[in-house]
Amino acid sequence: MFKKWWNYIKAWVSGKSEDAMDPEIQLQMAIDGAKKQDQQLRNQAAKVVAHRTQLESKLEKAADDVGESRELAKQALLKGEEAKVAGDQASVDKWTRSAQAMAVRLKASENNLDSLKEQYAVAVNQAEDAKVAVQQNAVQLQELSAKQMQLLGALEQAKMQESVNEAVHSMSATMDDSVPSLDEVENKIEKRKATAMAKAEIYDATPDGAEAELRQAINTSAADATLEELRKELGIATEAPAPAASVPPETVPEAAPAEGGADETPT
């Protein structure tokens, strides 16, 4: 039971860690892992191919040993025949033993050559399989790299959209209650303006307001008189007021003449 709960806890922690991890870091980790696996596969394939190459060298050497053993066995047999013709029994025995030894060596060399041929056949197949595996893994690595670029592009688009969403949200969000709104400020200004205008209107309607208006009129007249006096001292002509529009005189109708046609002289 404890082991079961422990597995649950590990799975939960792992899930939380994956959620908190940056996707870009996860992609890079995946690429690094694939590259590491590809390098390991290449190293193993290189060992397999190197084993095949070593077997090729051993095969050449084993074939040379077989040829040499065969040739020495033949020479020993020929020497034995020559000694037999010469009636030299001791030489016959010597060359016969030498030929037998060469025959044993030849047989061992042939067995070694056959064994190496079998190993070489297996090594050739293994080397081909290793190269195919390396090629396939290289293709998968290229596809993974292309997929990484695609996902990174999608990730950048997602980040950009998130940034735009935050900007739009900040523009459309309701202002904090502690900060006055523009409508509240406008209402406050309008209220103060109306109060000031009302106070001015009420002041003008009081005797104090009328007196202030009268004093201002007197001061304005006095200022105009002072300016007129200064103009006279400086010889500046006073601007004449604009003439009123002339009205043509009304035409008086002439009296009609009296009947009779002549004026009567009074007596």
C-alpha cells in the first residue's frame, strides 16, 4: 500500500514540475536527448563496422596461412619422394613427418578460415543493420529538429497573443475604487463652476454689488478722462465717433393750385 501511494505522489510531483517547466526548455531537452542517443548509436555502429574491418584483415591473414601451409605440405611430400628415389630412408622419414605436420597446420588454418568467414558474414549483416539504424535515426533527428522549429514558432505566437491579451485586459479593466474616474472629476469641476457663478449672480443683486459696479463705472470714466487729457498734451487727435447713417430728407408735397388758374391779390 505504501509503495502504491508513493507512486501516486511521484506522479503528482512530476506532473506539477512539467506544468511549471518552460516549454522551450522542454523542447531543448528533447533535442539534446535525441542528439545524445544519436551519438551513442553512431558510436555503437562504428564499433560494429570496425569489427567487420578487423575480420577482413584476419580473413586475409588466414587465407595466406592456408596457402602457405598447403605449399609447405606439398614441398615436404616432394622432398620425401626424392629421398625415396635416392634410397635415403632417413630423409624419407624426416620429410614424411614434416609433411604430416604441415598437413595438421593446413587443416587448422582451413578451420580458422572457415570460422572467420562465418563471423565475417554475420559482421557484414550487423554492419549494414547498424548503418541503416544510424540513417533512420538521423532522419528522425532531422524531423525532430524541424518539429522543434515549428513548435518554437507556435510558442512565440502563443507568447505574443498572451502579451496582447494582457494589454487588452489592462485597457478594458475597471479602474480601482481608490482612483477617481474622469466622470467624477468632471462633475466636481462643474459643481464648483456653478457655485461660483451663483455666488457672483447673488452678489450683483445686493447693494454691495451695485455699489461695486458703480465704482467700477466711475473709475472707467476717470481713466477715459485722463487718457483724453494726455492725448491733448501729446497733440494726438481725439478719435471722432463714427457718424450716424444719413437719412434722406422727406420730400414735402407741393400744394395744389387754386381753381381759376390765377392768384388773387388781397386788398
